[in-house]
Amino acid sequence: MNRKDFLRAAALLGLSAGFASSVFAKGSNSGIEKFLNIADDYEDMKCKKILKSFDVSLADKSMGEIMITVGRSFLDTEYVASTLDKNTNSESLVVMVTGLDCVTFVENCLAMSRCIKSGNTDFKNYKKELTAIRYRSGTLDGYPSRLHYFSDWLYDNNKKGIVRDITQEIGGIEYNRTINFMTTHPDSYKQLSKSEDNLNVMKSVEYEINSRQMYYLPVSTLDTYYDKLESGDIYGITTEIDGLDITHTGLIYKEDGVTRILHASSKYKKVLISDTDVKGYIMGNKKQNGLIVSRPL
């Protein structure tokens, strides 16, 4: 963990920046590890508290309604990037609810909603659901087993029956991309730059992704599909950046006749509901060109 992440963990535990800096500068590896374990325990405690806060009657609602209720419970939660890569030595299930990026926001909403719908909001069940969602075939088996590319995340969770990709059925057209950003930029990923095995496995993952036919809803006609979208649907915003498939994700949020998004915003540094409709949001970035949509089951 770098100094910035360490200081943030200290802040969550109510420690002063000066004290935490001193610990980081002077602390042994074992001392820092002990501190981080305390921070992990704090995240677990906060997650358990959130899970217990939902009314049991919520289980009678549709998955979309549950997703929105859970998503709204995270409003104003701080945006924190790269939370799943805090440990570059080995892959482990990271539980973090006090700071979210766009993917971990969606994963937490989906995992918690599935717990609520099943009537089992036990923390152990939450971790089981999170593992099933985050990892290929639901199995944690090293860094490459994590579903890094969001199109792969959507494909695998569709295959597992956790979500259903509705993009093509509501009018999506072919989305042809060559996905290779991670393996062509290994220096951006410590787990790849330091491990040739991980790099080779990710090349195989990318080859598999590129063998599939994907579909998307072009931004130019996106507003014509609004009536087919539902609150709680999971979206992925497609991109023109070479080697990438999807650059942002969140939940469709429909209110007062407007189709917005509920998401963890890197721009505003928190979870919020967009002030524009989906089309307007996507058109605000010239590198964004459309939408892929899946519905939680």
C-alpha cells in the first residue's frame, strides 16, 4: 500500500494525518500489516451495518427496485479508485464500502440486492455473492480470475445467470472492438509487470473476449431506447479508446420521466445521480460512444 492509501485508511479509523504519517514512516512491515488488518475489520463492520439497515420487506420488491434502494443508500459515498488493487502481492476478496469506484459501486449494489432478495443478509452470504460476481465462473484463483474488463464481467455474470444482457434484444447493433489494453500497457498494472504468468493468462483472457460478438446502443439513437430501460439496469459506457471496451458503469435511474444514471463519479468524487439524462452524460465525453445494458436477475 502506498502512503496515500495508508493515510486514507488511517482517516477511516479516526487517526490524525500526522500520527499516521509517523506510523507509515517508522513502522515495520508487520506493524503496517497489523494496522491494515484493523482497517479491513472496520470495512467489514461498516458493511455488516449497511446490510442490517435494509427492511426485510424490501425482499418483496423487484430486483430493479432493490438495486435502486441499495444504490441510493450509497449516495455521497466517497469515490476512491483502484480499491481492489491495494494488495499487489496476492489476490484476495476486498470488501470496501466507505470508498467506491464505478465498478465496486455496481458490485456492492448487486451483491447486497441478491442477499436482500434471498432473505439472507448475513455477512458470510454477502462475501459469497461478491465472490460469485467479481470472479470468472465465481472462483477466486489469482489476479487474472478477476473480471477486469467490464464486457467480460457482463458476459460472465450473464453466463452465471446473475444478470441478463438485454442490449441486442432491445435493438443493439454489433460492437466490434479489439480488446488488449491491459497486456499492451502492462506497466500500468503491477500484477502484470511483475508476473509473466499473469500477463500470459490475461492475453488468453483477451483472446477469448475478442472471439465474442458484442452489441451496443449507439449514443446518437440512445434516447429512442429509454422506454425499454428500467431503473436498476446495469449499464456499461462503450469507448473509442484503443484496446478498451467499457470505461464507466453504474445503474439506470428513471425519475419524473427522465432516464438518468446513479453512479460513482470520478469527476465529482462521490456517488450521485446525474443531472442530465443518459444520452447527455455520454455525449459529454467525445471518447464515449454508446451503451451496453444488463438486467439483474
